[in-house]
Amino acid sequence: MSIQAGELLKKVNSPADLKKLDRKDLPKLADELRRYIIEHCSVHGGHFGASLGVVELTVALHYIFDTPTDQLVWDVGHQAYGHKILTGRRDRFHTNRKYNGISGFPKRSESQYDTFGVGHSSTSISAALGMAVASKYKGEDKKQHIAVIGDGAMTGGMAFEALNHAGTANANLLVILNDNNMSIDPNVGALKEYLTDITTNRYYNRVREEVWQLLGKFGKDAQKVGSKMEGGFKSIISKNSNLFESFNFRYFGPIDGHDVVHLSKVLEDLKEINGPKLLHLVTKKGKGYALAEQDQTKWHAPGLFDPETGEIKKSASTQPQAPKYQDVFGKTIIELAKDNDKIMGITPAMPSGSSLKYMMEEMPDRAFDVGIAEQHAVTFSTGLATQGCIPYCNIYSTFMQRAYDQVLHDAAIQNLHVVFCLDRGGLVGDDGPTHHGAFDYAYMRCIPNMTIMSPMNEQELRNMMYSASLKENAGPISIRYPRGQGVMPDWQTPLEKMEFGKGQKVKDGNDIAILTIGHVGNFAIEACKNLQKDGIDAAHYNLRFVKPLDTEMLDEVFNKFDKIITVENGCLDGGVGSAITEYMADSGHHKSITRLGIPDRFIEHGKPTELYRECGFDAQGIEDKVKEIIGAKLSAEI
């Protein structure tokens, strides 16, 4: 299906083309851009609501600023679709988030307009400040540096660290706070309440605007004097008005982020003001598409849908569907918590994605969304653990990287009973390298006191969660599982205690041993069946535990097989195959081990099945590697 750009949009292939338009034409262009995003996402999918909410801002920024000379940094990047379309990528936008297509996030190697690669939140102010300081050092005083950050990302501690530095750096930095009271789920915490207080204080903002316009009649010097009086005026009107100004930022707003003409004029004025400044915009996530405005979490990334009716397209399969691992976690933790009043649930801003939302609804005093604050989530969990609670801290694998010191220093050194549920382990698909959970096996297994396990199916996930709550298994524990569906439609099996450090022989065999960890064990099951048809008798072992390894099972494998394959949905360097190879060397065994997993490079975006195939550890990849090894063995024997 070919999606046609509107009358104005089809003429805009770069910001230079955009600048040729009259300012009065900007609302029409914004409408056409919004419609283009809606139609595109309905057919191709992607992050929907966030980009709709910043259409007018995107148009105004590229209309007023001299991008890419002026440096524009988008926080996270969910909202950058309009930016990509206006900067020469409209004709390739149908490949967005597809295998070998353009990235769903800003990416430096993709375009000169993407000044900084993003994907994780709260980085924009730091990056833009670095650019601004560099420009100041080089004498590029007129160069502009703009960070666009949402109120959700502003809850991340790194954003406040950057504000603290920027206030004393005296660099030319504009922070645009896109305030829509949402990240993926509704925002939480005191900052949300503070921003609400600012945006609802209409009296202050009306008086401020009137005074500013009046002073303007007497020239810019009068406005300079007025700006010095502004802090005291704010203190009278609103007790909470000086948070950003306490960081030495000039604060402007809040203003309507959907009035593109007024917004462009404000940005034009701000270009003339040097130093750190913050523009507070009030926007609506999903703006211009009624259903997305009403249910902003659902329409963050809804998949394919009918743009006229809003009907989200589902799979046509009539077969019973296995649940998502996330939902197995969400339902099982409630089951466990009902029987154990020490269990708590924690997530950093991902209650829907992690499915902790079910516990938050049923047990609101025992489940916590702490905002986009992974470091805090971990250490908050350790604080709970010191008081005898058993926190299940659910963080995506890629985001856990942001809290690594807290895992090591606060949980592991103190040997506290925190259960880390690492969601989205392995290659996650369309979001690409910023979101792949490639490294957790490697970065967790080098930490003393840590237990690491990964389920092959829903039943094992339930049993691991249950076993992790038992007193004899106290200490930091990592349970790692992938994004998406499992393999068991009838998944609500009775909970059973697992012996830590014990694997499972899935299938006996004589020709070669395949050792797997996690969901990829299901790929090996399929490969073994196909190999059997070709007369190859492969044994299959499900490790279950990365740390401690089942050394008894490994000794059995080493004593029986000369050829061994390890399979993991994680990085090969320092991963599970490496752990097995280390044990083999340390225990005096000498066997041939072939490791399948994620190679030593960043894997781009695409469907998980496409990425598994690329990396060679899907069922076909395992089968091919076994045949290659068996064929080489037979040739050597001949």
C-alpha cells in the first residue's frame, strides 16, 4: 500500500524546503504530517502516540532553527517520526523498524540530522550540553543546541544531573520540556505533581505574559529588568515556581505545544537569549487521533490498525495461544504474593510492559512504579530486603545495564534477597540495538553471590519465581526471560520447588550434545526432531542455571561426547557458552565446543525470527551447525 503525502508535505524533503513556506502554512503542514504518521503506522506499525504529540513542535523546530548546524537532540526517540519524515527520509519511511530498513530511533549513522543516537531515556540534556560546551570552546557562539525531553524522561536522575551542570556551564542550551503527563504508562511521583501545579496556575501565566508584552513596548532593556524581577514575582504567586530556575535556567511557559504558529514565534525569540533556558510545552500524547488521546498507554505502539475505525488487527489463528512470558510473570507474582506476605513488586516505569500492572491493581500497597529510575529501583528493592521483604524487581535487560553498580554494590556485596526479573532478555526485534537484552548473562555471571537462571517455558518460569522466594535461596537472584509468547497454552501448572544449580536432560542421544539455556531450548527440540529424520541422534540438555552450573550434568556430557554445541540468546563473549568452556578447561576435560549465540557486534532491528536466523541460533541454524560438525567428523574418520 502506497501512502501519499499531502500537498505541502510532498514538497518538503529537507528543512530547507520547510523554510520556504509561509508561517501561516505551518498548521496545514502539521495536519498533513500528522495524517501521514497515522496512515503509515496503521499499515507498518511503530511508536504511534508519542510522535503525534510533537508534530507541531517538530515543524516549528526545523522551521526556526538551522538544522543540522544547530544541534537537535531527541530524548528516547519514540517521538522522532515527524523529524525523520521532514529530514529526507519520507520515501524510505515504509522501511521504519523493518529488517535492513531505517531505525525507529534517531541514529547518527543514518542521517546528519540525527545528531545523537538514542533509545534509552534521560540522556538528551547531557548530550546537548556536551555539544554546547564544545561549540563554546570552538568559538561557535551563534550555534544553537536543543534537547527535547518528555516529563517522563525528566524523572530520570541523569536529567537532573545534567540540569545541575548546565546551570553553571554558561553554554547556549535550550531544553524543551514536552509535558504530556505520560511516558509509556502515566507518570508518577512528585515531579508530576509539580508540573501539574505550574500548568494549572493560569493566573500567574496570564499576568506574566501581559507584563512581558507591556515591557516589550519600552524595548529589550526594559524586558531585561523585568526578567530580574520575575523570580520574586513567581514566589508570590506560586510556592513551587522556581525548581528549574534554582538550576540557573531561564524558565519560559507553559505554552500550548500544539499552536505551531505561536510556538514558532516563541522559538524565534528564544534564539536571541544566550545561556541555559527551558521552554515548558503542554501537549497531548496521541494528539489528533481521538482513540490515542483517550487511551495513551494502549496506543503508544498499538501494532497494525484500521485508521478509520481504530480496530487493532489481531492474529487470525484459531489455535489456543501460549501467553506472553510477561503475563506469566504478572499473574504468577500475584499467586505467590497471596501465599507470602513478604513479596513485593517493583518496576521502573514499565507496569504495562512488564505486566506488574496486575499486581498494582490488586495489591497497590505491595507493588510500586518508581518512574524512569532503574538505579533507584534496585537500591529501593535492597532497602526492602533489609527489612525482611522479598522484592521482585522487574527491569528490562537492556535497562538493567543502567543500574549495574547498584546490583553489584547494594545487592550482591550485602547478599540481599532481591529477585531480579530480567524481562526482554535476548534479541527483542524492531527496537534494535538499544533495546536488545544481549549482555545480561555475561554481566550478571561475574558477580559473586548471584544466582542466574532462565526458563525454557512458562512452567519453568513459574517454578523459578516460586523457588526464588524460598528462604533457603536467599541472596540476589536473576531470572531472565524473553519478550513475547511462550510455548504452553495450558501454562498455569502447579508450583514446584526447583533445586538450584540443577539442569535437565531433555533428550538422550549419541552423536552430539546440544546444551541450551532459556527459551532457545525450544529451537533445539525442533532441530533434534529434524536431525533424527536424517539419522543424526543428538542429545539435548536444558541447563536452566547459568550460575551455579550443573557440573554433575556437564561432567556426564564431557565424558560421553566429543562434540558439543551451546546455544544462547545472548552475547557469546563472556556468555553461557564461555562459562561452560571455562568449566571444561578448569576440570581437565578436552572436548570440541561450538558456541551459538549473538556475535561480537551490535545487531540491528528486525523481527526476532529474522535476527535469530542472522545470528544462526534458530532451529535451522542449530540443525545446520550440527550437520556441519557431524559431516566434518565423518570426513575426518574416513
